[in-house]
Amino acid sequence: MADILQILILGLALGGVIALMGSGLSLVFGVMRIVNLAHPSLIIGGAYVTYWAFKMTGVDPIVMLPVASLIMAAIGVLLYRLMFERETKSAKYSEMTVLLTFALAMMVEGLLGGLFTNTQRVVSPDYATDAFFIGDLFIPKGQLYAGIVSLVIITALSLFLKYSRLGYAIRATTQNREAAELLGVNVNFICILAFAIGIGLAGAAGSLVSFVFSFFPAKHWEWIAMLMSVVVLGGMGSILGTVVAALLLSVIAAFVGTWIGATWSTLTFFLALFLILLVRPQGLFGEKPEMA
Amino acid sequence: MTELLQVTNITAGYGDGPAILDGAHLTVEPGKVHCIIGPNGAGKSTLMKAICGMLTIRKGDVVFKGKRLNGMRPDQILREGICFVPQERALFPKMTVRENLRMGGFILDDKKELERRIEGILERFPILRERADQHAGTMSGGQQQTLAMARTLIIKPAIVMLDEPSLGLAPKIVQEMFDIMKMMSAEGVTVLLVEQNALMGLKNSDWGVVLDLGRTLFEGPAATVLADPRIQELYLGGKKAA
């Protein structure tokens, strides 16, 4: 019983971080229909910002999180204006964004590789290697803090989307872009804002990832499949779905990793992606696609 | 005649494509119901989209209360007092009725005033109060159309443009929609309507506009349009107005 509880706790803590990693991806797809394959590479960008801040000044990664988030959000605004804004009227916009963001991911990887080399990095605040012990239970402080901070950020995001005026505008644009525009929403501004928030979330996730996982510029290829599994299972564009899917898959992966073998745990995400596309392509909280 | 909105020989189309409207004109008088009729592809919906700023006007003018609207964005035109409900009703399916109404008043800065106006709408449309916390996407077609029309009233618009509000609705519900339009008109809101059911549209309107191949063929009092033998033959299937 204690074993099961132990695996559950580790899975949930990690799931929280994966939920944050996926929520920006989901938001950006929901509002703008951009399939952002570069999202994990931007998470790694946030991780490098945090890593260098820690290395140079010793600033705690969690304290650095808002700064990394703001820096990445600003980069997000720049990227949106340069790469996506002019294409929004294109009939093949979503398809085009797949190619654009694929190219962006490679560029970011190349840039980070050139600047920081492909050496594996990890930020090591004291708590990253420490743990709480409750009876037989072992709870790594790093994962726990990262999971809690992730869930706090996602809750704040959900409250912002649910109750604020801009949140209303973002949700409205997600559900019916034309209607939002007709009711006075400046849709272009909302797209820039949502993209900035999405990439800002990538920056925030990067700060947390920096002490939970080791990272290097090409690591994003491992993460994109995992994050796409989470976002597709949750229902593309649904933040709640992303959180539920991330927690669910992380817990399953933790059980698989413990009972079957660590090398099999990653397979959980891919198997889930495969099955969900076969059985319920709209995901847990997504809408059924209309048939042509 | 004191016109509220004057559309003069406009040319407009989608993107870089061919012009759908080419020489369309329209005069809208305050407080009346205006019905635009015409065959499929005549440019009826395109005309509304051009007026509300969703399409770029290539030639001609749209003048509202003496102000030229050409080149303005939809949100700017809405702030001038022109609301547009497209064919698909433009609701937010995963938002509740109340949230949809809140979005109707997105351009209002005074939150308390917005909530007061929402209460006013819920008072006038009891079906919406009953379903205030229900997601709009789960309501019937008639209820959704009622919500779409009621939502326009939140900002107290000067003109409400409705693109085929009767589309997909049962005849009894269609009459309810026309009753709402008449109520709007009685309250001083000018209604501009595109209607596929030309006979019903004109019977419930004060002014008729006939559009074909992107240009205005004829406009005048609805009764005159209804009585015109050419119009009856071409657009009313030869039916005589009762």
C-alpha cells in the first residue's frame, strides 16, 4: 500500500510540472490554432535563462520564475509578430504553423547549442536533492515544490481566464473568433496576448524543469511527443483537459516505470496518444470535430 | 427622409477574390425594419459584412450618422452602434447564457451598468433567465437565436443587422423571432434583416431592398416591393402577398 502511495505522489508531482509544460501549448492552440512544435524548445530557453541566473547570481529558480516567464513572453510577442501575424488569414493557417514552428524549434535548438553547447545542465538548489520523509514515504522536495508551483500557476491562469475581462475575451476568441470580433474584441491583440501568455508559461515551466530534469538544447524532441500526448488526450485547447491528462498519464507512467521498468514509462505517453486518436480523437474535454 | 445609414455604390469581396458586391446601395431609416432579399449569391450577407467592417470596401461609401465607416474595424463600428448577428448566430457554445450576455457588453467599461443591463435582458426574455447558467451550445436553435438577438441589445445599439435569423428554425419559432424584431423596432432600434424567406421577411418589414448579382435592383416600402409583379415572379415564386 505504501508503495502505491509513494508512486502516486511522485507521479502527481511530476504530472503538475508536465501540466504546466503542456498548458501553454494548449492555450496557444486553443486561441490561435497554432500547433506549436517549438513549445518545448522555448521551455528549454526558459530553463537556460534560469540556469545562467542561478550560475551567475545564485538566484533560486522559483524566485527566477517570473523573470524567465516575462523574458520568454516578450520573445513570444516578437515571434508572433514576425512569424504568425501576417499568416492569420491563410486558409491553411494551422497546417502552415506546423512547418513554421518545426523550423523555429530547429532554429532555437541551433541557437541554444551554439551559445551553450550540448552539455547536459541542471540547476541544483539545495532542495533539488533533498526530500521529506513521512513514515515510509519519500517525497523529493524539488518535484514537490515544482508540482505545487505549477498547480498554483495553472489555477491562477484558470481564474484569469474565467473571471477577468481579458480572460473572457481569450475564451471567446477560442470558441468563436468571428463572434468575438463582432462583439468588439480586438482579436489580433488577444492573439498576441495569448501567445505571450503561452510562451510565458513555457518560460515558467523552464524554470521548474531546470531543477527537476537535466536538459540540453536537443532535449525538446523528447518532450514534444510527451506534451502532444497530454494535450491531445486532454482535448486540444482545453487547459483543464491538459491538467487532468498530465496528472493521469504521469501517474500511469510512474506505475509502469516502477512495476515494469523505467524504459517503458515513456511508452505510456505514446500508447495513450495512439489509443486516444483511435478511440476518442477529440480527447477527454475536446469537442467532436465536425465531419466534412 | 432622414437616413441613419447610407450605403452608396459599394464594391467589396473576400480577400483578393472577385467583387461580390458591385454597385450595391442601401438607405436605412431610423427605427424601421428593413429586409434585404435576393437569390443565393446575390451578396446579401456580403453587404452586411461590408457594413460591419468584416470586409474591406474597395469602392463606394458607408456613412452612418454622417460619419464614414470605410476602413474601420468591426470593434470600432460596433462602438458606433452597429451590431451584426451572422447566420451561425455567433454564440460562444461553452459559455453560459449569462457569460454570452456579458460578452455582448464587452465594449462597456462600467461593470455595474453591464450587470444591470444583463438583468434587464433576463427580465425581458424569461427563457434566458431560466437558462442563465446553461451553456449556450446546449440550447435549442430557437433559444440560441433568441440569445443572439437579445445579446445585441446590451449595448443599446442604433442598428441591429441580422443575417437569416430564421435559418433552421421551426415556423412557430420563426414568428417569435420576427416578434422580437418588431419589439426591437418599437423600442427605437433599427433592424436590417437578410431573409431567405422573402415573403415572410417583407411582410414583417417596413422597407424592402432587392439585391441581385451584387447590385441593388430596387428598394422601397416593403408593401410596394411585395406588390411588384417582377419581384413576385423572381423572388417570391410568383406568390401574391396576402
